[in-house]
Amino acid sequence: MAKLNVNPTRMELRRLKTRLKTANRGHKLLKDKSDEMIRQFMIYIKENKKLRDEVEQELADSTKSFMLARAVSSDAIIEEAIAMPGTKVELKTSSKNVMSVDVPEFEIIESEKKELYPYSFASVTSELDSSIASLTNLLPKLLKLAEIEKTCNMLADEIEKNRRRVNALEYVMIPQLEETIKYITMKLDENERGATIRLMKVKSMIENRN
Amino acid sequence: MRDGGIAVVGDKDSILGFKAIGLDVFPVEGETQIRDTVHTLARTYSVIFITETAAAQIESLLKRYAARPYPVIVPIPSSEGATGFGMKNIRANIEKAIGADILFNNKEDK
């Protein structure tokens, strides 16, 4: 590892030692952060997988009955039936802090429940009813999935970034600082020895002259 | 934080049902149209559900939105059933964060 390009002075040595201390401390903190983030991530990702399994299952069922309804009635009737939905889903978004990562959080604002089925029952089949009922029940789960999936996504990003920082400190910064500190200490020691030798030399020269 | 609504993007057959429960649906076809639609919607909506078939076509665009808190773009199975695109994303996340796939191991052995 290359040493830093600095002057081998006592002042520089002191400065580097402080930097090394900070780097070590930062490294420890970041490593702890990484551990905790991974622990949180595991919780979220397990939930994510479970939720996605469920949602995919239920959504497949509800789309199936919707397809059935479309097959039974004509296109025009279906489109007319759902052209004016009775409910409107409003969303309140906020953000939550997970390990200093801002992740989204949703809340459904229920508009006053008018009528779940915005059509007359005479014109369409019961498959459409069941499809819409199951979709309505599924919506909170879908939003939860959106929330958790985003959280996982962002946490994964952050964990990766954090790992880079930890590695940079551990394998670049800290060895570099240590090497430079060693170099400066050696250089200073060498200078000191040089000074002593010079003194001795001068002393013996003076003695010889006498 | 913005209070955008929920949009659903995908082929008409898969997403029409969502209209009945009060979400905004945007039927699309073809890569360019999907891309344009998602791009426009991303500005106003906070949650976008997109069918897996459509999502698979614009993967690069989705990656760009992945790092931001909003919008949240979630792949959902289309009428043809789940393609595994959503699961693939979860797996990619795990690999990115931990370096090895530890949740899906058992499945791949079989």
C-alpha cells in the first residue's frame, strides 16, 4: 500500500494519528450500521416474499374471474359497467425512517363508501362481482407490498453503499494511514540518530585538533 | 410529500378490473408507449402498479426509479399469470445486499 505524500514532520505525524483514530472509529460505527441494516433487511425481505406470494395468488384468482366475466358479457357492457367507479381511492403518503433511509409509507383515505358495485346487477354476471370484491380486499395488501418492496429496494442500495464505505476504510484508508505514520516515525528516528552521530563526529574532530 | 394517487399500467385485459375499485388505469401496448406512459405518470402518481409483462420490457427505466422513494413502481402479475419478474427483483435485492441468495436456495435445488 502506497503511503501518503506528506512531509515527515512531527506536526504531520500528530495530524495523521488523529486521522487514524477517526478512521478506526468510523470504520467500527459503519460496520455496526451495516450489521443492523442487514438484520432489518432480512425481516423486510422475508415479509416481502411472503406478501408477494400471497398477492400474486389472489390477484391471479381475481383476474381469472374478471376474464370470465368479460367472456360471458360483451365488451361494451363490461366497459359501461365499470366506466364510472363508485369509489375513489385516495392515498396519503408520508415517509418513514429506517436506518436513516427514507422509505415511503402509505395510508388509504377511505372516501365515503357509496356503493362497491357501480353497476346494475341485471346487466352483468356474478363473476364480475366476485372479481371486484376480491380486488377491493386486495388493495391494502397491494399497497403494503408496494411499501415493503420499496423499502427492501432502498435498503439493499444503502447496504451496498455502506459496504463500499466500510471496505474503503478497512482496505485503503486505514492501511495507508498506518503506513504513513510508520514512515514518518522511522524518518524522525533516523534524523535523530543522524544528529547524534554528527555531534559525536564533531566532538571527536575538535578533540583531535587539540 | 406528494399525495399522488395510484395508477395501473398494463394490457387492457389485465388491468380493467382495477378501474372498478377506483384506481386510474392506463392501458398500453408496445415498448415505446409503456415507456412514455410510465415516464409521464411517474411525475404525478406516487404508486404505479405495472403488469409483469409490461415491466419486463422497460427494465432499464424501472431501475432508474428504484433508487428514489417516489414513485413506487410495483410489478403485478398480468392476466396470463405470474411470470416471476417480481420475484426476480426480490432475489436481486437479496443478492445485492447480502451477496448470496439465502431465501430461494431451497427452491433452486429441486
